[in-house]
Amino acid sequence: MGFFSSVLLLVLHLLQGSRTSLVQLNANGYEGVLIAIDPAVPEDETLITEIKDMVTAASTYLFEATEKRFYFKNVSILIPESWKNITQYKRPKQESYKHADVIVAPPTVPGRDEPYTKQFTKCGEKAEYIHFTPDFVLGKKQNEFGPSGRLFVHEWAHLRWGVFDEYNNDEPFYRAKSKKIEATRCSTGITGINGVNKCQGGSCATRPCRTDANTKLYEKDCQFFPDKYQIEKTSIMFMQGIDSVAEFCNEKNHNREAPSLQNKKCDSRSTWEVISSSEDFNITEVMVAPPPAPVFSLLKISERIVCLVLDKSGSMSVIRKLYSHTDGSEIVLLTDGEDNTAGACVDEVKQSGAIIHFIALGPSADKAVIEMSTATGGVHFYATDEAENNGLIDAFGALASGNTDISQQSLQLESKGLKLNSNEWLNGTVIIDSTVGKDTFFLVTWVQQRPDISLLDPNGTLMGSFTVDAVSKMAHLSIPGTAKVGVWTYSLQAKANPETLTITVNSRAANSAVPPITVNAKMNKDTSSFPSPMIVYAEILQGYIPILGAGVTAFIESNTGKREVLELLDNGAGADSIKNDGVYSRYFTAYSENGRYSLKVRALGGASAVTRNLRHPLNRAAYIPGWVVNGKIEENPPRPEIDENTQTNLESFTRTAIGGAFVVSNVPNGPLPDLYPPSQITDLEATSDEDEIRITWTAPGDDFDVGTVEQYIIRISGSLLDLRDNFDDALQINTSALLPSEANTKESFAFKPGNLSEENATHIFIAIRSVDKSNLTSKVSNIAQVALFTPEADYTPDDSHPDPGPAKSGVSISTLVLIVVGSVVIVSLILSVTICILNKNRNTRRPRTGF
């Protein structure tokens, strides 16, 4: 028991965990939706009222938008511990910040209140969470983003169904097949003005957009200003703030030409096609009666209660004694074998309100225990018998509470182990950066005999003696106050043969006002059946700001201790969906056996390479620059001027994180067949120089993003849709001189396009497919384009209603009124002239009766 008492000391320092939603769909209604107010938000009970109003409005809008299929049934609001106690506040059960579907928190960058969804997974896969700022929830940003209930549905579609926006801030305009420049949107029935709005001295003026000589599209400052009053119903994923919009774009009205994120990420499928193929859709039927209003629960964070249960086969009945007043309490279950009574406890555990964390010490632990952990919002870990992998200590260290402010959470800076012979050394360094340093804790373990331990601070000063627990074979040292910033050096010398030594270092935020750098790791799913690939994710943040340029390594360990090492990348290629979002990714296909695997990630930031990225998340709500009313633009307050490409340098740091356990099945014995094609190229870009086109992209691998492909097939067309739909029929470029590079290398290739079959083409569209040595082919890449010649001159708008020129399409209500009124006037005039002429003719035929 000495070992576990020492480990529990470490557990109190470590509160990290992966994010898992508790939402369930029950008879068309979403239950267990969790909206968490961040501890950094000042107390304001109005927020709670506004959250309720937002969800209630969203439920009705969602029900109609999904053809009477989904609504919000019950929602919990998680309130910070620092807020005052009120009678109706209850103690949470499984709910915690790591389970939040919506987080209400200060803006990522001051003044930038755009709602967004943290979404780094593939099309059709659930996202992480929705981020709203207090000002948005309080209704202070409605002109810029539309009603909060409608926008919640927009973000919920990201979160729950994995669809993407039908606009693109990086490509706001495109050249349509009609040769006209169009605003990127869905549907094209949404009307408005394309213009450059400039304000000076309190007055604003709008001028027509000019065409860029290089791109043959509108200039950088050109914006799309939607008409305030419309008749078009789609689409919620473009601009749900328009009153008439109440539906998702479907296969009939989807704009497949636009370079929207939805088209890029979802193979040009409409949002409704993705939603209607979801599991939610397939298990529900259309409702006949309107849904009830959402039911709300107010939950306030309270003191943490943790119980450690050491299990041997047949001893699961001990859990049943723990179920009086267990709401929100946590049970850490450590087991190394099968248990035939666990299945009988699952329902009781679910009803208890307790959170079950499960640490498996071997491959034989009962699946029912995993079910308990998953059902109660707990975490599942796996630790092998290989002590140098530090699996058990890491597992305890990663146990999640998540309901404390980030400044109070302990972060793991180092976790390393090694098998040694007598007198050999385990040497290393750990960096204490300025965002951490409080309660810094060093822990050393051994198997046979206490080693010699040396620890030097950044000034080279030898630190004091470690406290030794000979029974548990551990030694630890706490640094008083705030540890010095810099590189700490440790040396451990083995005194037995053989010996296994490990070292773990943890620390907390140095200043509650400065968020520490954090790392969270996860797999894209908990179970996989061969040959289905998996994806490793590691997210590095400071607060909500992404950290770029770090070196991130994943260690995946199998049942028998076999280790696979992967370099994770944030390059927007292969498994990585979005470049420079602070999420580092890689495919994992190197399955060595069936059973459990564990994930561990190490991140290292170098002072000259690591930066904070102030660019707002890609999936952020569309900012409406202004509305067109009666032909005039009513401008919204401008966003704060922030350079989207600003990246501020960051000091060196080290972090480690555990990503839990996952289970793999159906792995065959012997060598594995080649079943994995190259990954899809998603970052193809093109530029032109007179008669030559140069394209660049990130090289895929023989197996997704690992290895080297055999060849590239490059084809071009004068039609985007033809190239996308009939790639094999498009004109092929000679690539005999193009030798593929290793995966994740930047490729470049120049060619002369030759003659296209399409007449009057304004752009050349280019796409690539990769082929591996087994003749497996990738999906067709994203489509790049270069302009051929300058389009027709822009139309100059008149004074009454500045015309959007080529990008104006559809008919708004105000336009219809003008057309009808104008038609009536013209018809009346024609009738008047006709009657006048007829009367004149009649008069000339009459006999004269007068003088």
C-alpha cells in the first residue's frame, strides 16, 4: 500500500483529462447537453437567464430546420465554484468542464467575440466544443452574428454532425461556370451587394469592388453585404441570421462550385446530405407533435471526492458499498484481471452519480468495467508491466476532475523511464517556463535499489535531498514557492543490475492571470477493427490560443509493451485537417497485435520556433459587415483591427500528456497486407507565370501519411465541376520527371498547360491523385486554380441600390417590390397612351356638326 499512497500524492497534483460529451439522443430529444461557464467569467446571473432563452429558441429552430426530427430535451448549466451558492444549484454528477458541449468563456483575443466550434476532425465526425463569449450570450453582438438561438443551431451542426461552413473567409469570392464572380455562399439565392465600404470621419461610403489583376477575382477588401429582407430559405451553415433562412442546403440547391469549407472538407456534399447520413438521423423518425420546451438543471461545482479501489478478481462487490450520496464523487478502479460480476453492476453504477475511472494493469480486464467508465464520464487507461514506460504513474497523473480553474490544475512537464545496468545513468533536462513553476514536484521510482539522485536548477545549484519512501521505492522533492524559469538538469545512477528508473515532474501555473501552456492528447475513437485506421491528436494551447511550431511525439504502446513512435504534425495535410490550429495529428496503422494500446504524447517547444497564433479558429461564425436595406448599406460596428497572421514568439517549454487507452481487434497474424492508400492531398496551390503553371503541395505517403508514394497523376480542366466529377477524363499532365518525395515533404512542380477543350475558359483548374506501390490510389485532391485572362469590366452600380454586379443573384423581397411597382407604372403608362391614341382616332372619324 506504500506505493499507492505515494501515487495518490501525485494524483492530487494532476487533473488533466480528455474531452468527452455526455449527450445522448433519446426519442428525438438531446439529453445531457452541458453548457459550462468558465471560472474566468465574473458572476452574472443574467447569463443563466440568457442561456436558457438561447437554448429554448434554438430548440424550436432546430426542430423545424431538421424537418421535425431533433430538439433539445434537457440541458445542464455548470456554474463556477467561485459564484455564490443559491438553493436551486445542485451538485454535479458526471458533469465537468471536460464534458462541456458549450463553453461560455472570455474571447480568445480581446474584442473578438465570434462564436466558434473547435473542430479538427473529419467531415461527419463530432467536434470538440462550442465557444461563446459572455457578450455574445448577453445579446450584445446580435447585429453582427444574428440571434443567439439561430447561431447555436449553426454551431450545433458543426459539433454534432461534423458539417462545415458554407462560406470561406480566405476565399470569399469565386468565378462561377457562368463566368461571373460570385460570393462564396449556399444557396446562390441569397442576395446582396459586393462592395468595399470605407469609413472616415464618421461617414461611410461604398464603392464597387475592383478585379485583382492576378487572381481575376475581387480585391482583398471586397465584402458581401446581404440584403436584410430575403425570401431564400437556405442555408443555416451560410448565414442563419437572415430572417428567411430556416433550412440546410440539400442536394437540390447546394452550391457545388463555391470554394466553401463544406465543399472542401466533405467532397462537395451538401450539409443536409451529411446530416441525413448521421447516426442521429438513422435512429429517429419524424415527430408528429411539437416538442416540449427544454428542461434545465443548474449545477454548481463543489469539493472533489476521490476513492481508490484496488481490485482483484471477484472483488467488484466492494463498489456497491460506496453508493450513498455519491453524486460527483470519483472512484479510481485499478484492476488486473477478469471479473464475472462486473456486468451486473453496470446499471447500478450508471444511476449512482459517481464517476468511474478505470486503470487496466493487463489485457484481461472485463469489458463491462470499460462500459462503466464510459457511461459515467470517466477515463480508461492501460498500463503494461514495463516499468520504464511509467504507465501506471502516468495513468494516475492523467485522472480528470477538470472542474477547477486551469491555474489550479497541475501539468506534467516530464515523464521518462529507462532499463539500466548497475552504475549506468538516466540523464535529462526539463524546462520550467514562465507560465508554470508553482508547486513543482519531482518524483523518482526504482525497482531494486535506491539510485543516486542529482538535480540542478537553472543556475547550476544542487537542490536539496529528496524525501525517500523505501517501502514504495519512491523519492520525491517539492520546490518551495515558484521554481526558477529555465532548464533543470537531472541525473539518476542505477545501483542494481538490472534496474528500471523513472522520473516524473509536475507543476502548476505561476500566475493565475496568465494561462499556462497545456497539452491534451486523444485518439479519434476508443475502439478499432483492423484494417480501419486511427488518428492521433495532440492539442497545444495557452488559454484558448493555439501554439505553433512545437515538436510533438506520440508513443503508442501495445499489450506486450511494443512501442510505436510517431511525429505529429500541424501542417494541414494527411490526418491533420487544419493547418496551424494548434492541433498536431497523424494516422496510426502500425497494429502489432489485438488488445489494448495506450497513448502518451511529449511536446517540446524551442524558443526560436514556437509561436502563439492569434488567427481566429477556421470554423467561426460569419461576421455580417452590414445589411442592405432599400439599396443602402447599414454598417455594423467594425471588428477590432487584428492582423490575422500575427504570431508572437514563445519561450521554450516541455509537456507530456496521456491520451487514455483504446482497443484494437481483428489484427491478423503474420505480416500485414498493404491495404492503405496514400492520403488525400488537401493543400494543393497553384500560381502562374506567363505560359507556365507552378503547383505546390504536401507529399502524402505510401500508407496515408507514412512512406513515399509511387507516382502522381495530375489533370487539368477549364471546368471545376467537370474536373471534380470526371477526373479520369480530364487532360493529363506529363509527370515523368516528377519523383515523389517522402511523406510530409513540400512538393513543387511546374508545367505548361497546353490546349484545353473548354471554350472561353477563364481559369485552369488542377487536381492530383497519388498512387502507391500496390497501385492503391488516393482520393482526388482539393482543386487549385489559376486565372487565364481578365474578365469583363465591372458594372458600375447606380445611386439607388448599388448593384453587386456579376455576384448579384436571386431576388430579394425589396427587389420584387420595386419590380412589381415599376411594372405597374409601366403598364399604366402604356394603357394611358393606348387609350389616348384610341380616343384620338375615334375623334378623327366623327362627322363634324359644328362650324
